Amino acid sequence: MATIVLYSINRTAQTTVRQCLIPYSKGASRVDSHLVVFHKTSFRRLTSLPRVRWVPKATGVRRGAVLVAGAAAAVAGFVASAIHFQRAEMASVIPKTEEEDTEIAEKCKTFMSPPCTDVKVLQQRKGEMCTRMEMLIMETQAEFCRALEEVDGGKFKVDRWERKEGGGGISCVLQDGKVFEKAGVNVSVVFGNLTEEAAKQMRSRGKVLKGKDGKLPFCAMGVSSVIHPTNPHIPTVHFNYRYFEIEEGDGTKQWWFGGGTDLTPTYVNKEDGAHFHNSLKEACDKHHPQYYPDFKKWCDRYFYIPHRGETRGIGGIFFDDLDSPSQEEAFSFVKSCAHTVVPCYVPIVQKHLNEPFSPEEKDWQQVRRGRYVEFNLVYDRGVKFGLATPGSRIESILMSLPLTAKWEYMHEPPKGTLEADMLEVLRNPKEWV
């Protein structure tokens, strides 16, 4: 039986919950200055992402194929801009912020469970990116779970699991709560050798992978969450932030970050959409003014259901294969995004917490959940990669599916209804900020 370790809410989480309850009509601040990025002895002024070419003075640029924003079959005309994949060696020691200098063992006491990697190992390699990312995803899991527990009144079940091929994870699930019908926040840290199927998926996105003796050692970690509320006026939210590292045959390493946060409401609410997108834009603008507009478009393309001709929700941000301008800056950006998941979502939950709903509104929510299932099982790249990786935990991979959903034959809401308004937004994505 998995050991369940629960800790009292720490001061940081309490502060976050209090901050996120502040009315969100104030809007988000903007950063208009350009970011100048230095790479070794050369630099480029960034003007557009992800279209910009990251070209260092030294050699080592991977010339990738056109990057498809989502599964190949999903895009059908929605093709992301061509980008270049940069090959980079992992730095053995990376400069840390003062916050990260806090004793790792003390930080681990605030998590939902001890981390996947032994604490002593984390302390020994505390300057490495794998350690820093694992600490971030554990912190994000704990912060989000405790914020949701504060709202719901229930407790997450903590389930540790191991993968015999290497690594494991921690699944936190709250089911049949007062507010959330099903809420899951997963952390996974896995390693081993890529299967040919998984490597094939990466090569289809332009990755140039050269193994040794047919093997490609990898390490992957991330935090992923999907929240399905009971009340149809509270939106479903999803976020995922991950780090991937592959060692090639000559000993060099390719690394990249990916992730995003997106919202799937049952009914259109302009204030909710503006708050959600403004929160993400504020996090993006701290790093580059083009991050939000480009990653917002990428999100709309990725979470698209071609056989329905509609998006899964009202989007947010999505990015993948982020390996520039430097490892430190990419990690800093991911950290800003991860710290936004509570304030961008919990105020929306609080706003609609006691809002009444009818059986008809509940039925519409069930139909929309059916669309969520269709996208995740047919097109979602993370689900497909997980199912193609030996030893993957099916319960964790399918955690994103709602507890209940329905499929009505030839369902089309009457014109002029709120349901039809929602469908119009999904068929024609709009700008929210």
C-alpha cells in the first residue's frame, strides 16, 4: 500500500490562497520593453516567437522540420511555424536564486509526499536542472492541491507509484468532493531508454536524435493537472509543465521544456476569460512580449478537435520544445507559468461557488465533457506518448478524463441560447485581452 504523507498548509500556500481571492477586475500589468538575449559571444534581439531563429555563434543548431502544433492528424491546416532545434549540453552547475538555496530537505516537508527522487540524491545534485525542475513540480503540486482543498473542504488522496523501467510518480486525486467531481494533480519523474515509437513521435516534430547501439537514454518529468468541477458554471482547467532530456550517442544532451495552461468552460463568461488570459499574459510578459500572443495562438491550434471543427475550450497558452534562449531563462519562464496556476483559476472557482444550475445546464456540461474525452484520447500528444512508453501508469495517464460524460446523437443547441453562444466561441476562437 502506498504511504500517504500529508502536511499542514505552509505559509507560502496560505499567502497564495489569500492573494488569489483579490477581485480580478484590476487587470494585469504589461511589460513593453524588448528582451535582449545573449548567447555565448553573440546576441539577437528577439522580435517574434516561436518564429525566431535561435542562432548562436558556435555550431550545433539542429535544423528541424516544420513543428506541428499537436498530433499530426489533429492540425489539418493548423501548422505551427518552422523553428530550429538547438542542441545543447547540460550544464553541471547552474546559478541558483536565493530562494532555491533554501535547504532542500526543509522544502520537501511542505510537499504532498516525499519527492520521487531520494532527498539525499537531490541535495547532492541541487545545482542540476533535473533537481531544480523536480522541486518546482513538487512545489506546484502541493500549492495547487492545498488551494483546492481550501475551496472544497475535502482532502486529496496521495498515491505514490513506481515504474520498474525507472522512476515513478505521485498522483493526488480528489473525487466526489463538494465542489470538484474529480480533481487530479500528478507528478512524474521517469527515466530509461526511449522506445522506437516514442522516438518516432519526437522525430516527427523535427527532433534529430542519434542514439548508440539503438538506445536513447532519457529523463522526463512534469506536473499535470485536470480539474472537473460539479457545477457547470465553474470551468474545467488543465495545466502541464514538463522537462525532457535525452543523451545522444556521443554523450551530449538535448533538453527542452514544454507545457501550458488552458481553460474549458461550459458557458461563456467574458470576465472569467479576461481574468484567466490576463493572468497568463502577465506571467509571459515578464520574459518576452511575444510569448503570450504566440503561445496563445499555439494553444488554439493544439487544442483543436478537427472532426468537430471546434476547440476544446477557450485556450490559454501552450508551448513545446522550448530550448532557447538559454536553459536558465527557459526554466525561469516555466517557473513563472507554474506560479500562475492558482491565481489564474481559484478566483474563478470562488466566483461561481454557490451559483445555482439547472438539470439542462448539467446535461450541457456532460456533452462538453464528451468533447474533452474525444480530444484527449484521439489527439493529445502527452496521452499518446504515455501509452507508447513501457511501464507507464494507465491510471495516471487517464486521470484527465472526467468522472462522468455523455454523447447525444446529433446534438446541436438551438440558436440564440447560451449553449449556442459557447459553441460559437469554440468554433471561432477569440481574443480575451
